[in-house]
Amino acid sequence: MARPIKETPILFGKDARKFEERMKNPPKETKEQREQRLKDFEVAMKMLKI
């Protein structure tokens, strides 16, 4: 049987402002970073397929 999901903590003050700013302006990914991430994903998926 699954365990219940805990409540999400509420952020206040500096942490809340920092979180909101990161959500409004997510980090950009370059074309090279995307290609590397996808290659890494492919390798990981191959490792899982035994």
C-alpha cells in the first residue's frame, strides 16, 4: 500500500522571493547542453535495459 504524500512546505521571506524569481526566469539551456543532456539520457536508458 502506498504511503500518503506529505504536505508541501510553505516558503516565506527571502526563500519565497528567491523561488518566485527562479520560476519567472528559468535558466536557459544552450544547444550543446541540450544535446549532452539527451545523450546522457540515452546512455542511462540503455543501462536500465539489461
